Amino acid sequence: MLFEHMATNYRLEFTSLVAFSSLWELLVPFTRDYNTLQEALSNLEDYDKTCLEAALHGVSNVVQQEWGHACPTQVIYQAMILIDLDVLLYVLYTAIPHQAVNEYIKLNYVTNCVPDLEIVGFIEIGDISSPPVMSRHLVLPIAVNKEVDDVGPGTTEEPEEETSANQQAGKVPNFCVLLHGSLKVEGMVALVQLGPEWYGMLYSQADSKKKSNLMMSLFEPGPEPLPWLGKVSQLGPISDAAENPYGEDDSKSPFPLQPKIKRSYAQNVTVWIKASGLQTDVQKILRNARKLPEKTQTFYKVVTRESAGMDTLLFMFSRLKMVENMEVESIHSIMDVN
Amino acid sequence: MKMFSVSHKTAFVVDHCPYMAESSRQQVECDVLTKSRGQGMIPLAPVSKSLWTCAVECSMEYCRILYDVYPLKKLINYIVSDSEFHILNSWRQEDQSTHELMSALAAVGPPNPQEDPECCSVLHGLVAAVESLCKITEYQHEARTTLMDTADRVANRGRIICLTNAKSDTHVRMLEDCVQETILEQNKMAAGSDRLMPIQQCELVLVHIFPQGEDTLVSDRPKKEVSSLLTSEVHSVRAGRHLATKLNILVQQHFDLASTTITNIPMKEEQHANTSANYDVELLHHRDAHLEFFKSGDLHMAGSTSRDSGLKETVTLKWCTPRTNSVELHYCTGAYRISPTDVNSRPSSCLTNFLLNGRSVLLEQPRKSGSKVISHMLSSHGGEIFLHVLNSTRSTLEDPPSISEGCGGRVTDYRITDFGEFMRENRLTPVPESPDAEASGKPPAEKAKAQLERYTRYWPMIISQTTIFNMQAVVPLANLIVKESLSEEDLLTCQKTVYNLVDMERKNDPLPISTVGSRGKGPKRDEQYRIMWNELETLVKTHVAGSERHQRVLDCIIACRSKPPEEEERKKRGRKREDKEDKPDLMLKGAVERVKEEQRESEVIKDSPDSPEPLNKKPRLEEIQLPEKAKGPVSLLTMWTNRITVANSRKHQEFAGRISSVNNKAELYQHLKDENGCVIMYCM
């Protein structure tokens, strides 16, 4: 009966059947074929005592092998739909690594606790820039108009009637289809809010070259899930800005946000830990020093750039006995003046 | 990592005593390009760095890597110790920069060999470090303020990294004991102060630096507990290359970092411009970027190569030459900031510049057999380079149902282009935070949501469900009515739009209503306009609560639009009755009716209580010169001509020639006649 219920309402979910007692056995690997699952269930024999922990370990392995470590899974026990969440959590905490538990909790939160999804606004795909996401979900349109679903009391659902009900539903305009079409054509995503300080995005995802669907990805909860977007609460409509930040011809963008201080690789840093670094910089200075007094400007530029490093160099030079060298002396004198 | 873990605060204590001026005895050749030297030039002697220089350089590298990967919330306090302590920066986020530290270090200068060695000790710095760890950071303060009653849940932990040249193991023990005592003293003081917090956990990392070619007097010791508040570990390291490696390993351990080597990067050689060779670049990042490898046990397969001291592990990923510039949305489960290990090397700066210029690179997990797996991507965002983890496992979402099979999938005339335009108008932009903004109401995202709600109150999804959104004439009103508030100019534009529609109806212009009806041609023109007006009313009604001017737009529409048939008939019948009484001449009834009807219509527009006079076509009532009333019965022609004259006179001044014409001829340019004797006649 459980499989019938799932076949009707969750036909896109992958399900696997595992029998356990003191050992565990994978009876049916992950499939969408509920008939196979039903058959295996009816052929199930009784085993010896129950050892839940081993079974959960086994389940954890099977899931990881098939789907990787980041896939949320629901564990359903025979004769119960779901164990009370607290009990299940206790068991999971002792048997499965925390990662899987967190994924489980996240899955439940999303399906049970999120009442409303609000679109905040739209962002170009190039600006959202392959963001890290916590989970991905298919967004499927459901018929809002109840009349379409209602086949009438007492009538059995014949295949033809069902088809016509589906056909009817197909002809009622649905926002998901409109949203998906426009997002795909414009190459944009819709930024959505699931709860206070929890955001995600809706976008068109192509499964193959021909087919695409509306999908939703959730960011990690928090006020600033993507550093290059900044705080989401500070994102406002472009109509409020003095000038359109995207430019009249969409050639500009207000994103990505830049950090206040640049990273080391984005500026000139002096690192002389490896000999090659020191050698290159000394040679650079000497090369320019040789061109003195003609290329004084270039020399100053090179020296100023290395100034912090030059002080280090200075206290190295000052500690050593340097062989008399005209160029080095001229460097010294210029440095002293500066 | 917990929020206020030991890694939140790190105090560097660097020994600046005279003995630190001793040479490390690792020589560096400066004079590399001997061939370019001219004659009579004495070659540069090799340079060797002092213990102090080594300590400074390696600690700066530690900071550089830390700030690259954690630009915020991981804080360094740099202390230099000789006869006294010198604190070079504070815990403030603004003070966290290698640039600032380098400048401060340059001001300190090298150790002074003249200083009295009796007074000099690294102890001064260690004591200052403990005191510093008791100071509250802005992040701790914020957390305590937020938690209020449970503020004691905010922890105070920290690490002290001491770079020194110790004398012996006994000396090291003495330093540890000193730190322990200072912690106890400082904790007592902190307990009684608002601005200080007692230390709950302190990690002391003592790095003993000694020159090459010498034996060490201090032994390595792994982390051990000195007390419940203090742990201590000792590393004995040769100055130079070894010290650099040691601090590189420590920064990885302290901040949960891992190493990835990007291999197979094609770069052009300076000397040989036509060839390119393959280079490797090593990057450091948070170790979670390798999580999938750990889980699947592929870490070894990906390649753990050992470097210099044989202690480093790195995962090797192959560079995939980017094929297209197309922007793709990858399914990515993590993005981690990177720091190149060798930031100045040519291959490294080539790679980082390539990425900073906006190109992304896919990275392949090398496999002995099987198909290629793209596991990561390097991408720069706003000047920061991230290592993205791409999901390469099978998805439960494979083979989803086609959209055309689902609800709404069979509809073919969705307003995709219009919605696309709507989305572009509702793109987001970052708004800089300002202290006044908090007082001024809604945060920007709330304004964005409110705008979306207003714009979509009435938004038909398919072309066949709407008339007004398929009409160019409605655009000005439709664009303005969704605004939160309307200016007087906006209101006028809306009203002009309405008048324009009235005009169109009068001229019987066709409407873009689909004529696909159940039979025949579909609705007639009158009915079409009725449908259009109804929809326009519906649109505006959803916005009347917005403001008084919104209401006036609605009033204008209701007043101007064509009425339902029954009402029109009633009006006509009413007028007919009036005419019977006033004008006995039945032959003229039709013409009079038409005139009165038009006058009434223009009166309706004029007399409507709130609509102002249309700007350009202001009726010049005061200048109308009605033709003299003829005596006796008026002919139809006369009546018609009068009507045209009256209408024309409202629009413009009559041509002077026509007014003064005699027998349909008028003399023009009279002054020319007077001056030059020529006459120009105009015949009408």
C-alpha cells in the first residue's frame, strides 16, 4: 500500500528496498519501478533479530555509492510510515555520519516547514555565476483549478478520462511554464526567499539539448550566501537607482561586489621566501639603476613598488658586507633620500 | 569551525633580541645574470638572511595565506619583543592587512646589536600577547550584544605563535610557565572588567629557529596540556626554507586548509614565444573542497605528491583548456577562496591574472581508467578567486517529465517576451548600506518584493487573455499606473492615454482582439472596445488604493469610456424629446442632434470635475466669434458652415486674408504694394 501511495504521488522519487535483521541485504537497488519493489516485498521472508544500527550503516553505504555524499534521503521502515522524528534523529546520530543527518533534516524542513516562496527579483546568469547550493529541486506545475481534477464521485478512473483530465490541465495557463520559458529565453534566474535569511534561485535547467525544466536550488541559510552578491536584504529594484546600473544597452552590471581589501594575488606583493623572488626583484632594480640618470622615473616607480620589500632588503644588506659596487651604492643613496 | 574557536584570534610574538640578527647561513645568489655585466663590475656577493628576516618573512606568508582564505573574522595581533614589547596592530578588522604589517615592521627595523642582551627577552612579548588575548574583538562584542542574557555563551579562545631562538628545553619550559601564570593573572583582572574577557583556552605554539649547519638545542614536542587553560607544542626548525615549510604546514593545520595542485597549465615561455610548456601551480583552500574525494576514497587516486620535506599532501587536478566563453550555470556544491602557495612565481601570477580577467577554468580529476570527470572549477568573482566544487555524482532528478506533458504545457501563447521585459525591469542591484537608511523604512529587498507585487496585481499570462497589453496606445498608462505614487505629470499622461483611446474609438480604429470566436467574425467593433475598456478599468482598479491620483485615473476612464448600449439609447431618447420642443423644423433635426451631441461630448470632457483642460488644445472660449445670426430661417449649409467656423476658431486664428477678403479675393503683403508697387493676390 505504501508503494501504491508513492507510485501515485512520488513517481519521480528513487526508492530502494533493504531488508535487515542482524545483517542487512540490498533486495532492490534504487529504481522508480514500483512493480519490482512490490514483488520483492511480497517475497520477503522472516529473518532473525533486528539490528537497526548495522542496517542504517548499510543504507548509508548504498546511498553514498549511488548518489554521493550530498544526497538527501528518507528512510522508511516497514509497518511504519516514518518513525517519530526525535527517535529517528537519535538513531541516525549514532549510526550515520553527521553530514547525512544534516541533509535529512534539511530535506524535511524544506518539504514540511516552508509555506511560501517569494520572488525577490531577477539576476542575470553571468552575475549569479555558478553559486554553491545546498540542494536542488524540480519545480513541477500542479493544477490549481480543482474542477479539472474532479472526475466525479463514484466513477472509476478510466484511462481515457484520466487522459482528458490531463489534457484539460494542460490547457490551463500555469505560471511555472511562463516563468520557465522567460528565464530560459532571457538567461536569468529568479532570486527567491524561503524564510528569514534563507534564499535560493529558480532557473531553467536543460537535461538534454531538447528538454529543460524549472528547477530550484537553495543556498546555505544566512544573510549573505554569496560574497559577490553581498547581503541579500540590501538588493533593491533598479528603478530606485539614480541610473540604470545595467546601462542603457545592458552592457554593464552592478555585480560582482568587490571586497574592500584586495587579495594578495590581485596586488603587487613582495615575497622573497624563495630565492627566485629575491633574484628577480634585485635584477629588476639593478636593470633600472643601470639606466640612471636617464630613466630616473622608471627607476623610482620600480623602487616605490617594492618599497616595503626594499626595507627588508635594506636590513638584509645592512647586515652584510657587500662588495663595493657602484650601482648598489647609488641605490643606497637614493633610498636614503627617500 | 566554531565561531569563537582558538582560530578566531592569533597573536604572533616575534623575537627582536640582538641574537636574532644572527645569519641563517642559507645563502641566496643575487647575481644571476652574469653575462649581462659589463667590464670592471664587481659581481654581487650572495646574500644571506638573518633569523629575524626569516621569522618576519615566514610569519608574513602565514598572514597572507590566512587573509586570502579568510578575509574576515580571523584576526592577527602582531607583537615584537626585545627590551620591551611593541604591538604593531590591533584586533580591528581594518588593521588586518599584510601591507600594514609590513610597513610597521619596516619602521621597527632589524634587531639592534647594541641593545643590552640582559634586558632583552621574548617574554615581554609573550606577556603582552596574553593581555591582548583578553581584549574583546568587535565580533565577540556583537555576539555578546545579540545574546544579551546568555552572553556568557560567547567564548574567548586564542593562539600564540612565538618565533624565537631559545636556549634550551629548560628555557622553553620557563616560557611556558610564564605564559600560564600570566593567563591566571589576566583572567582575574578580566573577571572584573567590562572591556576584557577571561581566556578559556589558549594554544601556545613555540617555534625555535636556529641557523643552518648547527645542531638544535631544543627538541620538538607535540601538543600537550600544561593546564586546563593552556596547551603547548614546540617545533624546532632550521631558518630559511625549512621554516617556510613549517609555517605553511601550521597555517593549513590551524585553519583546516588543504592543497590542490593544478597541473598541465599551458603557458608561453618568455624566451621561446612560439612554444608553450606545461606548468603546475599549487593552491591552498579550505579542506571541504576535497570532501567528495575523502568520502569516495579517491584522495590517493587523485595524487598525493610529497614536496620538499615530504610532509605535504596535495590533490592534483588537471587544467581543461576552456573551449567556449559561453556563460553556463553549473551545479556547484561549494565555493572556497584560494591562496597560491607561491604567489610571486611566474606560472602562479599567470594563472591568477588569467582568472582575474574573467575566464573560468574547469578542472579534471585524473583517473587511471574510465571517462573523464570534471570535478572542480576555478572562477574569479570581483577580484577574488574561488575553487568551485562541481557535483559529478548521479542526480535523483535525472530524466524529468517534459514541460509540455504537465499542467499548462499545452498552452502556446504565453506572453514570454513581455514577461522577459518585466524581468529585466525587475533586476536587482546592490544598495550600499547607510546609517540613515535604517530610519527610512524598508530594506531594499522588501521594496523589490513590494514592487513585484504591484507590477503583477493584474498580469494576464497569455496573449489571448488580454487586449490592452497588446496595444501600443495603452503603454504609457500601463507603465505608470503600477508606480507607488503618481506625479501630476504622470496623471496627465494617463489621462492623455485615455483621451487617445477615446479618439481611436471615435475613428473606429481596429483593436488587437482575437477574432477567433465560436462562430462568425467574433465580437463587433463596439463590443471590442467595450472589452478593452473593461480590462483597462480592471487594471486601474487594482491600483486605486495606491493614491488619490490613481483614483483620478480611474475616474477619468469611467467618465470617458463608451457606455453600455442601454445607457446610450436612453441618452439619445432624452435628447430627442428636448429637440422636439425647441426646434419645430423637423428637417434639421438630424443635423442639430449631431451638433448638440458633439457639444455635449466636449462639455462632458470639460465639465468633468477633476480633469484639467487639455494643455495643447485649450479652447479659446473668449475668442470665439460666432458668426452673426442671420435673420429668418437658417439653411442647413449655413448651419454647417457656422459649426465648422466655430470649431476652427477654437483651434486657430483665422487667416487674416480670409477675414478681410472681398469677393473671395484678398490683397496680401500690402506693405510691398506701398513700397515697391507690386500686388500679390490670393484667390480662395
